[in-house]
Amino acid sequence: MRRAPIFASDVRRLRGVVSVHQQFDRATGEAVYRVSHVSGGGDIAFTSAPISLQDHAEAAARLLAEFVNAKVLDGPAA
């Protein structure tokens, strides 16, 4: 049985919320940031790998939000 292909327009229907979360690296104690996305229905969640720079994490969050048609929450959550 073949599955129907997934197109960008299908992904854009996810909507939801994208946020940046601050964490601390256990080995070095330095701050790292992760980008999270929860779909509009709440059934799909994503968390990125650690990103060392806050401005890069915020840029990634804006890009992801634009791609999935989601809302970006302001500022890193501690």
C-alpha cells in the first residue's frame, strides 16, 4: 500500500506555537537554546538540538514558524 506524498502545503497547515527555551549544558554550565514547536491540534511536538547562540535560535524559530504557519512566542523561556 502506497502512502500519499507530503507536500509543503500540508506542513503549512500544522499551525501552532513556536518558542525558544533556554537550558544549561550539564557539562560546561553554559546557556544553550532549543526551538520547540507544538502543532495547533497538540498532537505533533518538536524540539531542536541545542543551539549555542540566542540570536541563531530566535532566527530558527522565526523560520520554522513561517514554514508551518505558526505563532512565535517572544523571548526565551527559562
